[in-house]
Amino acid sequence: MATACGVLSVVSVLSALALLAGPASAAPRPVGRTPDPSLRLAECDLRTGPYQEEAEEHLGLPRDGLQSAADCAGIQRFQFGNGMETANGFAGVETWRMIQFERAAADRSSLKGCAPEKGVVVCVDLTRQILWVTNGGRVVYGPVPARSGVRGYATRTGRFAIYERVEEEWSDLYDSPMPFSQYFSGGQALHGSYRDIWEEPGSQGCVNLRYADAQRLWRSLRIGDTVRIWGARGS
């Protein structure tokens, strides 16, 4: 089918989910310690980024809000471990999103904003760019990083239901793959990507996921399952 949703630059590959029919999964281990050997380190960017202090605090670096060679190397390792295709040590919005994901993964009590209801619910927090799944109000999967629509192509907010599933989807409109597509609103879908989940600028309205996460959701969700989306992407 020709889709109304695509990515400006194709993204993603997802982490593992405990099957919704099984016991609640443990909070995922922050992925900032297991680099993908296929990725590469770029030349270190010694500019001070807009999220320099947040990165310093999260990584236990000296907190002065100023980039240094040591800061850059630490931020670079953090980016590399989270799967950034070209890690350069600059504390930009992509790094801020990695921090939000790791904080949420470490503290599930922060997974708020998704109205509790019976059955399976996919919860998408656009502000923090994360996704998780509940069953009967209990978190059974996630959080995992997500990437939503850019300005002018915003991901719709509200309560939806999955109405169509296409395992090997292709966007004719944007000439890009959309593996494990699960449509929830007028051509917008949850789907995986073959590239860096942090890559900018963003999607054309879909919720992009890392490939492995999208695959696991595909195995676990069904037509009619609820999707709740709220918040606003910061850039």
C-alpha cells in the first residue's frame, strides 16, 4: 500500500521485549556499554553542546557546562554505545534523548502519562521520545527509544487502535522501507528502521523504532490493541 508516513532518513533497530503474554520483563539494561562493532567514532567535536551539563551529570563527568577533550571522549563513548552511527561527542538533542531513555529505563516509576485501562496499551511519550507497553495498567515491556514526526509532519496525539499490520511494508510516497508496520491513525504507524534511531531530523509522522524492538512488538501486538500518544517533540 502507498503510505502517508515515512522517514526523512530511515531509522532504527529495536531492543528485546518480554512477550506480553508472559511475565513482566525486567527493566532493560542501559545500552550505553555495548557498542555495535559496525559503527564508527567520528572526529571528536570540541564545541560545547546545548545539553552539555545534562550529559556531564548523567555520565559522572566534571559538571562545568564546558566541553573538554575528556568530556568529548566520554560523551562519544556514550553515543557509540547507544548506537549512534557517527558518534562525535557533541551534546546535542540526540544525546539528550539518549539520556531520557536511560533514565526511564533505570526508573520505571517515571513511566507516567499513559491512562490505565484494561488490556494491552502501547504508550508513546513524544516529549521524551520513548515507548513502552502496559497490560492491565502494568508495564510489561520497555521503555525503548522512539522517534516521531518532525514539525509539519507531527505524529498525532490521542487514543488510537491498531487497524492494519504489514510485516514487510514499503512507503511508495517516500521510497523507504517500513518493516513491521502497525498502523494506528490515517497512515501513521509504529515501525522499525534499519538505521540509527537517533538520526535526525525525524519521521514524516510515523513512530520509528529500532528494528529488533519493532520485530518484538510485531510478535506481541494484535489488531485492535490500543495506542496512546501524548506530549510534543522538542525539535
